[in-house]
Amino acid sequence: MHRRLTHAFLLGLLGLSSGNAKAYVRELTSTGAPVAWSNPCVPMHLYTGSPPPVLSTAGLFAAGMAAAGAWSFAEVACTDIRLSIVSEPAASAQVGYDSKNVIVFRQETWCRDPPRIDDAGIVVPDCYPASALALTSIFKNKNTGEILDADIEFNAVNYTWGDLVVQPALAISNTADFQNALTHELGHVLGLDHNCFTTNDGSPRGVDNTGAPEVDCYNNPELPDAVAQATMYPSVVLTDTERRSLSPDDEQGVCEIYPHAHEVCPSPSDGGCIVASGSPARTPWPDLFCAAVALFLVGFALRRSRERI
Amino acid sequence: MASLVRALALDELVAAADQVVVADVVTVQSAWDESHRVIHTTVEMGIRESWKGASPDSGRISIRQLGGTVGEIEMTVHGMPTFRVGERSLLFLRHSQVVGMSQGKRNLRRDGASHRWLVDPADRSEVVNVVAGGKLHAVGPERVDDLDGLRARILRMVGR
């Protein structure tokens, strides 16, 4: 909030309009392939068994559902994405390339699970920087851009996570809003990059969806409000809650990457079949598999009915 | 990647680091871990200058971090610094990891006109400014620094 007010104040001083950019930036692989899921139904397994202090199990799940819903059909009518939250009763889980997308809190040590085993067979703690509040790891095919796995780990060792809308008094402490952070991270999980240029690490400046070069995030008095207020803006104040809801730019991104094509996505989506609304499926193999399963079930039912006769 | 990291000012980076060095990237190698669950990248660097901490006799340091590409599979952890063979950078390291993720790596480049080494700002993506005791602790955007000037500032901070 503070940053947005400051930004609006600066724009006012400069006599600039707030801008009306309709831009988003896609994440690319190292070979330049745009990153996306091939199946629009993406389950995220949220481990609710031992929520960190301040958050309750119900609150944790509700925040997860709200963050996932913010990016998904039908809350966003023009997208096909259905991010679903699968509540897992365990306290935590390992992360990694296993085709299971997890959201976990690390509460005992801010380290990788499982720990590393070195060449001599000795277990070596592989800890993350204490300054990191959350880490999101995404596995994808570098040639096709297909996302294969996405995991989010929250640091509950060095930080407290809460619901700063329900408990605004927590904002004066070192507490971050879980739903706000998760909504931003889920944007990355869907293949969206930050919506402006931050890096000085030698990477070339990217382009937005219009083909225009990314605008500078920082030291840029002409930064449009539409960029600064988007969920995919790269920097926030710890107590921010405004990224919980998508900006028009964020919505445009999730709708153009995943245009609405299906009416129903059965739950659970992992292993489930998409009921097509007449539009072609994104990937033929899951639907062919579903069709084969459906034919088998119809055949089985017909056989059973004949047996009864 | 997508990650979130607390914004660190220069004095915090220096204080948190057990080594502050200017180094050149010699090799970058990625590999799956023993359980084939995550990819790690090992970066070998040749130290050009050491401003804090002991410099190894070999003149080499090794950084190991999450993420990288093996075969067709790419693992990205947003907020982690990236390294390219031949690049020179100022690094804030702790236990052979970059402090504050991308904030702890600042690339160096030679200014064509003055022939002086310049230090680019760090990548401050994913940074979170902290409110402590009801007061915003915001770390402002960095600027391009002259290497000589930045060296002098950091050496003062570490008491050298």
C-alpha cells in the first residue's frame, strides 16, 4: 500500500497519468520457449496438518482456495485454468521433480527436504538463505516450455504468516500475508513472469505480450500504475494484501495463455478427464486416454446389462 | 522462480556475508541430486579480489545452488542468481551461497569511455520490504557504482 501511494504521489507530482498498459510478460525457458501447462487443470497439494502459528488449518485452506481461485475459471471467465487446492493432512512433504505440485511450510529448519547426501554418503543439510520468505521451484521442458512440476516452500522459521485482512493488527509485526504471497507465486506457477524489467544479471530485456520491451520496474517515474498494481509486480511490502486480487493485466495474461475452452474439469484433476465443450483439447493424449477409458466403461456397462437380461 | 526474499541494504549484505569477493566465472555445471528430485548448479570461480573473509590458497571458490538445466529438463528457482562463464561479478557469500539470493550478486562491466570498472545494481526481483515495529524498512533501488568507490565503502564497513 505504501509503495502504491508513494508511486501515485510521484506520478501526481510529475503530472503524469496513471497509464493504462495492457501488458504481461511470459516466462521463457533458456531456449526461448514460452512456459505453460499442457493441461489446464492443475492440482496443488497444500499440506495443512501443522499450520504455522497464527494461521489455522481452516484459514490456511481457505487462503489457498482463494489464491487459486483468483487465477481460475470461473472467477476469471475467459481462462481455462483450474488451479485446485488439495488439502493434505500431513504436516509437510518433500519437494522435487515427482509430478506432484506441493505447497508446504518449513517450520523446523529452512532447509531442503530431503537433505542432501554427499559423495561419501554423509547427510548434509542443504539450507536456504534466511532472507528468503518463500521459494518456488518450477520444472519444465526447455524445448517445449511445458511445465512438469511446481512446488512452493514457505519459510515459517524466520517469518510469520497470517491473514492480514482478518487480523490487520499483525501488520505491525514481522508477519506476511499468506494469501497475498501465494497469489503472486501461483502466477509464476502458471508461467507468468514479472511484468517489468528488474534484472541486471546480464539477461537481455524481454518483451511483453505486445512485443514492446519490458518497462523498467525501478527508478522509473513513468511506471504505469497498471504495472505497479499488478499481482505480478516483482516487489512488495511485507504487509501487502493487494496482490490477492488480479489486475486487468494479470487476467489478460492468464486468459491469453490459457483461453477458455472447457466447461468442466472433474475433480480431482490429476488423473481425471476433461469434459470438452467442443473445442479441441490442448494435448491429445490425455483425451485419447479418457476416450479409451470411457469406451471401456460403456462397453463394461453394456455387457453387465446384457448379463442381467 | 518465483520466490520472495527480504530486501537487504548494502550494510546488511556485508554483515551477513562471510566472504565478499570479486570473481570470474570459470565453469558452470548442473546435475541432478542423488535422488533425482532437484537439479543443483555448481559454479567454479576464480577470485580477483577478496574484500571480506579469508581467500583460499587455490584462488578458487565454488558456489552450489538450486536450479539449472540437465538434458531437456530445466529447474528454475526464481530469485536465484544466474551465472555465465567469463562474467565478472561482486559476490556476497555465506557458506558458499549467495546472500539474499540475487541481491548478493552484482555484475561488473568495463565502461567504454572511462575504462573504469562499474558495478551494476543487483537484480532486486522478488524483494519484500519489511515493516518492523510499524515502520516501513524499505530498501531503495540501487544505482550503478564505480568499483573503486564501492570497494572503499565496503572495506570501511569491514574495518579494513
